[in-house]
Amino acid sequence: MATVKQVEPRPAAQGGAAGTSLPREARRAHRRRRLGSIGRHAALALATLVFVVPFYYVILSSVKHNSQIFSYPPKLLPFPLYLGNFKELLSQTQFLRWMLNTLIVAGSVAAIKVLIDSMAGYALAKLQITGKRIIFILMLILLMVPLSALIVPLWTLIRMLGLLDTYWALILPALANPLGVFLMRQFILGLPSDLMNAARLDGLSEFTIYWRIVLPLIKPGLVVLAVIIFTDQYISFIWPLIATTSNNMELLTVGVANLHSRGGVNFGLWSASAVMSLVPIAIVFFALQRQFLSRSLAGALKQ
């Protein structure tokens, strides 16, 4: 009698089918990731062009004569370079004086604000002060008040004090901005209170604790605050326009804006003034780039 053998299914065949499906899924996932990467890079390249092309056009116009700015076809690399716009800017205007005034005001406000805002932030964050919550809420309310609502009373007060058209008229109002106090308070709240309590047990005064313990720990916040304040004062326009009346006290933004009403249309001169205005900001950025980024990341990763 013949025997019938039962043939069992081969596991290798099933494994082979699964093995062929897995590479397909891997290839599909790889294709999706690659398409997503290409899309992100294309979007970044488009955004870069949106920001770089106007900036390059301004630089290009600053080294061209007025008759060449709107010539067709446009020259992407003009040679020889025309430096007459920069010579006219430095010789026939008070650009260097505007730059000096801007650096004095922005640097003074940044230095003073970093000191007093860090002290106020430490007091509101770590000291037991009666009504400090109410003070903090009032500061938040002040942040919501627009500058346009304060210009008239602020100008009247500065005029009564006899400070119009002086450096004090440009520096003192900026010191009342509570944004720095808010930022410093939030940053100092993340510091452990045990450090301050241990220092108090050792007999240190509150100012010594602030100066020797708190300040070294909040350097990331100080750097960020200094950059924010300096940039804000460097580009301020409305209040310097109202608080100054003489050409010798004009800031950079006001002086460059007034170039549009002096001497007719001169796109080359205007472009040269815009390029020269970016020089201090570029120097500060490239000088403090590594320090600013490292300290910002250190503050962000602080436990």
C-alpha cells in the first residue's frame, strides 16, 4: 500500500515574502524622507532669496552711480565700483555725528538697563517684598501701553525739565521700559533658592549675593537682554524724532530719514547710508556670535 507523504509549508518561502516586503517599505520610507528633505531645503532656499536679494540690491545700488542704478539690463557685478556715494555721505552730511550719537545713546541705555533690570528682577524673584506681586502685575500692564499714548505727556515732562535736545532726553525715557525687569525676573526664578539661603547663613549681604552669586549665573540672560536693548535703541525712530531739534543731536535713524528730504532724489546716497548704518550691528554680531549663541543655548538647556 502506497504511503502518502504530507508536505509541510516551507518557512523559507514565507520568510522570503516578508523579506521582499520589508525592503519595499524601507524604500518607500526613504523616498518620503528624501522628498521631505528636498521640500524643506527648497523652502529654505526660497526664504533665503527673499531676504538676501533686497539686501544685495541695496549694496549694489550703493556702489553705482544714479544713472546706472536703473539701467537695463542690470549689472549684477558692477565694475569699476563707484565710491562717490560713500564720499558724499561722509563729507556732505553729518553721518558720523549721527552714528556717534546713536552709539552713545544705545550703549548707555543697554549698560544701565542691564544693571538696574537685573537688580529689580532679583528683588522680585528672590526677596520677600510686600506687594511684589502687585508690582509685577503693574509692570505687565505697562507693557501693554503703546508708545503713542505716552509721547505727549513724556514730551511735556522732558520739556518742563529742560532736557529737550540733549542725551538725557534720549536715555532717561528708555530706562522706564519694564521689559528687562520681566525677563530678568523670569530668568532668576529658575535659580535654586538654596544658593541664596546658604549665602545668607554665611553672613553675606543681599547686594553681595546678587553681585557674586546671581550675576555669574545669569550671564546668558544678561547677554540676551543687552542685545535686545541695544538693537531696540539703535533702530528707534519716533521718540528721537520728537525729542531732538538740532542736526547735531539727531540719531542715525532720524538723520538717514531726513536725507530723503534733502537734495532731491538720490538713490545711491540713500543706499550708501543704509549700508553704513548696518556696519555697527554687523560688527557686534560677528564679534559676539559665538558667545551669544553658546550662552543662549546654555540658558535654554539649564535645568
